[in-house]
Amino acid sequence: MDDATRTELEAAAFRALVHHLMVKRPDVQNIDLMNLGGFCRNCLSRWYQEAANARGIAMTKDEAREVVYGMPYADWVAQHQTEADAGKKAAFDKAFEQNVGRKD
């Protein structure tokens, strides 16, 4: 497989993942994704931003989140995010530190 085809397939898989998380399963909370998988929608948007910045494309965190969420992040939170219990929050802190780094 040539590099261009591989990149096209990877892009298609990324779009399918984002569509799945945003359209088919917006009920799945970011905290649950992070606790179980070690990443969440915010991680996807951060990776997108980092890829853009590495290629000299200026992109803010909010702009990258809008790409992934399909709307301003605050709007998505208001429409879909629910309050997490203390156990989920504690698990999130551990998962975040293991997979992303310290929350300072």
C-alpha cells in the first residue's frame, strides 16, 4: 500500500471514529472513555491540534475541539455532559495522569 492510500484510509477511520462518538454515541461520557480507554474526545481534538501545529497550521484548542465536537465545546457540554460521581472522578484523575500527564 502506498503512503497516500494509507493516509486516506487513516483519515477515513478517524472520521468514522469521530462520527461514531459524536452522532451515534454522544451519550458516552468523556470521563468513561478516559477511564476505560485512556483517551477521550478532548484527546482527539488535542492530537488534531498538535498535528496541525506541527505542520505550521495555527489552531487553538477551541478550534480543534470544534472540529471534533462539530460545535463549540461549551454547547456540546450543555447538551450531552452529565455529572460524574466521586468514584468516576477519582478514576479519571488516575487515567488522566497515566495517559496524558499531570493536571497542573
